[in-house]
Amino acid sequence: MQAGVLRHRVSLANAPTTSGDADGFFESCSPADVWCAIEPAAPGMSDGTRVQGHYVTMRYHPEVTVDTRLLYGTRELFVKGVQNVGERNRELRLYCEEVL
């Protein structure tokens, strides 16, 4: 993965796991700001809802899970799938969804 490809700066936050209520508050990861590459999924991947899929590539971050939200400006991308490439803890490939 080349550094120049990672041109989107995002903030990472996880849904709290300490309480059972859905209060909508997220807790920032440490470090919270990372660089990544965001590519939209193919148009045919839509299921007819107002959700857009994105593929995100970033350096490995141990706190990224399917409970993670990425903030890119005012846009919110919710992680739906995580792949630790080669299980080497160097690169993550994520599938995220953004509600339009």
C-alpha cells in the first residue's frame, strides 16, 4: 500500500459496549484520525435502499471492528465488514455503508 493512495483523512469511533441502550454516542478510537482510501462500490451493488457501499483501505488499526464508524467531513460510513489482509496486521480492507 503506497502512502499517496491514502488521501482521505477520517476519524474513527466505536459504538459503546458498556451499556445496552442505543444512545447514539460513539467513543473515539486511539488514535482517532487516520489516512485511508475510500472507493465507492459498483452501482449495481445497491439493494434499492438509500444506502451507498464503499470499500475502504487503511493501515492496520487494532480497534477497528464492525462496530466502528468513520467520519469523513460530515459523512458517516459504518463498517459492515473487516479484512486483515494476510493476517499480518499491516493493512485493513473494510466494507462500509453510508446512509444517504
